[in-house]
Amino acid sequence: MTYEYPEIFEMDKKYYVVFKKTFDASPSKVFECITKQTSQWNEMIHFDHVKDGSNFTLQLDETNSSSLTLPILSVSNDELLKLEWPKGYVQFDLHSQSHISTMCSLTQVSETLSNRLIHDITNWHVALINIEQMLLDANHQYNNDDYKPLYDYYVKEMNAL
């Protein structure tokens, strides 16, 4: 499995992480994987309804003892999903490149550089890989052995900022 690393930069006292990933599926299929099947690739996010102004639940730890209810800021035609996030936001932009190919741009903007941001970046990276696996109908789901090299990489990248 190859890793496709995001662009990470600081601008206007905010930290930006931008993943770009091409999926061999239509935008609607990718959007469905992001919103309707999240429990398969990210147990930390739970959507009830995906529409402007509705809420989603973000589990803050693996024990599910702490969570936040946050708003969905914007949803548009299986092409845009913008979520409020602790100290910032997360946005998925989906653009059709052909009838069977979609460019997904996942951007997280954060006001702070923290361990939480490093965990988030690692989780988004794993989520994109798991979405790809779902679209391929593959059985591989990332586990802790897969997570650690990514986390270590992002600690190093963030320390360099």
C-alpha cells in the first residue's frame, strides 16, 4: 500500500492540511462512502442526516467516553461536505474527472498546531485509504500496525513547521 501525503502549510496564523486523492468511482459513490458508510472507515464520526445545519457526532477518544456534537456547515450535490471541527473545519470537495473518476480534495484547517491535529491528519489519511479499499471492495482495513508509521511521519512534519 502506498501512502500519498498531503500538503501541510501555515497561512494567516492557521494550519492547513490538504489531501488530494483520485478515486475510480463517481462523485456520488465517493460521497456515499464518506457520509453513509463512515462507521466502516472511521468509528469516530457518526452522521444522522447529511444536510446543511444538521449535526454529526465526533468521538474524541477510542473509549467513546467523550464526544462533541458539531454542525454540518455545508452540503452540495454530492460534491461538497464541510464540517465544523474543533478549532477549525474539515471540507471534502469532489470533482468528476470522467464518468468513472473523482478527484477528492480533503482540507482540514486548524487554528492550533497540536497533538489533536496530528491524530486528525493521521486519521484522515487512513480514512482515505479505507474509502479506496471500500470502493475496490477490498477487505483490508487499517489497524494500529498501519497507523503508527503514518503518525510518526506526521509528528516529524509538524515539528518542522
